[in-house]
Amino acid sequence: MSQNRLEQLFKFYEEDPNDPFTIYAIATELRNSEPQKAMAYYEKLLSEHERYVGTYYHAASLYAELGQTNEAEQTYKKGMLISRQEGNMHAFAELQQAYNKFAGLDYEDE
């Protein structure tokens, strides 16, 4: 992760704390090095920008990595619902595939 990139993103965030793309970018930058901090930004998106479809896949998979399986399941399900409502079938398909794998419903390998 580039510290300069993160600093730049925080400057953008200070200028406009309601821009979902900036919040998403910060969460993504922090995901590997500081997952708990990244989760806080994903949760901000989930509560304040629930139509920002890109959040659901990453937030749900991070919940799963952190052992928060109920939150992961709810996030996948809500993401599938929102992406369908938004007509974003590509995101829906990605979320459905990830959810099936998470829930042990991935039968493609059998």
C-alpha cells in the first residue's frame, strides 16, 4: 500500500466526507494492513450509502475473514437484493457466486 496514496485519499475525504468512492477507496487501501479500520469504512458505506453496490462483496468477504459469519451472510444477501433493484446483474452474479461459496452451496466443483 502506498502511504502517499492513502494520505491523498484522506485529503479527499476531509474535503468531501460524503463521497462514497473516496470512502470505498480508503477501505480498499486499508483492507490488508488494517482490516478492522477498513471494516469501519465499509460499515460507513453500508449504512450511509447502501446503494453503492461495490461495497457489499468486499464488506461481506472481510466479515467472513474476521469470523463474523452472521454479518457476512446478511451483507451478501442485502447486496444481492440491492444489486437486483439497481439492475446491476453483473454485481448480483458476483455476489451470488461468492455467497454460494461462503455458504457451502457451490456445486460447480462436484
